Amino acid sequence: MTIEVKPILPRFGAEVSGVDISGPLDEETKRQIVDIQNRWGVTVWRDTGLDDAGHVAFSRIFGHVELAPRHSAKPSRMSEPELFDASNLDADGNIVDNESIRLAAGGNRLWHSDSSFMDVRSSQALLLCHEAPPHGGPTWFADTRSAYEDLPQEMKDRLEGLEATHSYFWSRRRAGYPYTEEEIDAKPIARHPVVHVHVGSGRKALFVGAHTRDIVGMEREEGRKLIDELIDWCTQPQYVFPVYYKPGDMAIWDNLCSLHRGGEYDDTLYRRDMRRTTVRDPQAEETALDHYSRMFAAAADTPFNPAEKTRDRILAKA
Ligand code: OGA
Ligand code: MN
């Protein structure tokens, strides 16, 4: 069996075929897949034949698979505790109400690295399509290693040693949730280097996205200008490509060397059923098993449900 790798951009992204990932894999094949992922940053797998359990099982070749955050008052459609529901559907499989879709989709359409707001970061995310809109609903990806490498030397020097703060609540605010700066100040925040070495390839990468709030030690305005400038730099046409899905297709991205964003489609009209697993950074310390739910529970004044909360607050203001 030969694994075929077809690059999408010269330095970033590849379509992988020639291996059935829906069943058990031998150690050599697993090693090859991890190597391909480390080299290309984003891989695309067509017509995988994976079901929920197979999706989680395959994800384990990359490391520890996180438990998805759960909200006790909101029943989940997912059959496995590791599956994060990235769809626009409610527990009964119906398209969820417009206001909450609009806000959640707005956040997802900003360039981001999943869970950068956690102290313990996520490396791989594996997004499997179960149902796709007829014309689109892609995910876009951006290459933060090549973007770093191509920076002018003065900028590389300027970034050396800088750290940034990351907040989930900040990116929600960017997307239109009515959080105030003061409310965000009271929520958990994580701190990460702006440039880091991507361990799987030894290449350096930028690490900024929609959750990035401030540059440590810099005036807020100046820091935000720099953050936006770096995100714009990473998302120039030569660093980005979209993945369009059919049911069974899967994209795997490495959050530590790429950014991504949900692409446009009419989410009030079309069902889009996407399910995601998330692998913890293999370099990270062990952490609490259910650390996402704990983070959100600790951050909320009421049980966590941003869509509900926001809708109530918008209605209260209206
Ligand atoms: C995600 C995500 C984008 C998409 O699941 O983390 O950003 O296209 N998804 O669904
Ligand atoms: Mn994401």
C-alpha cells in the first residue's frame, strides 16, 4: 500500500489517499500519517467511510483526544464524549434558531487557532463532514509557518520574545457578542509566545488569531494593531486555500502551524453537519480530563451557554 500525497500549495496543505483509515492501522502507517501531517500542516481525506467511533479512534494516532466541552442543560447530538458538534443543528437535528447561528457562525468565520485561549493548547483538529450544503460551506486554512518565514527580518526581530494573551470571550466580542472589556478582564486568559517552534517540523510559526487579545507589555492599541497586521499577513492569498466537503470527507489541521475560518454559506437554509475531535498538544503537561468544561463553567456567572445568554441579553436590551 502506498500513501499518496498531493500538495495543495507548494509549502502547505495536501490531499492524502491510498490508505483506508476506517479500520485498524499498523504502526508504520500511523507513523507515516503523523509525518505527513507534520510536514503539510493541513491534510484532506476524501470519502473516509468513518463513523463517530472510527473518527475518535483514528484521531488517537495523533495523541490524547480531548473531551469536548459540554453544557449540562443542553443535550448533545454527539454519540461520543470526544466529539465537538461543529454543525448548525440542534439536538433534534433541526437547523438552530437564526440569532444563535449568526453569532456562533460569526465567531467561526474569523481566522483562529482552536483553543488558543486554553493554557494547554490543542495540536490537531479532525473535522469530519456528515452533511454538506449544496454549494459550499468550506473551511479556509492559512499557513502560519511560511507566513513567518517570509516576514521581513525587522519584523522577525521585533517579534522575538513577545508573548500575547488569548481569550475566548474576546473573540466572541469580536464576533458581536455583547461582552464588555471589563467582563472579559474577569474571565480566564491564556498567555502564549507570538512566535514558536512547531515541534513536528522544527519550523517557526506565528501564533496569533481571533482569540488573541493583547501583546504582553504593549499598549492595548499598539498590540491590537500588531495582532491584526500579523493575521492579515498570514491570510494573504499565497498562504490560504479552501476545503469543500462532501459527506465522508475530513480535514485535519494542526492548530500550532495554521489558522482556519469557516467559509460562507446560508446557514439558516442549509444543514451542515460537521463533527470535530481535538488532540491535545503532545508537548503539553497533563491536564484535567474535562478542562474545557471546567474553564467555561469557571468563567460563567450562570451555567455556560453563550448562545442562550447572548440572546437573552440582546432581547433584554431590545
Ligand atoms: C472548528 C471550525 C470551521 C468549519 O470546528 O473548529 O472552526 O468550517 N470549523 O466548520
Ligand atoms: Mn475552529
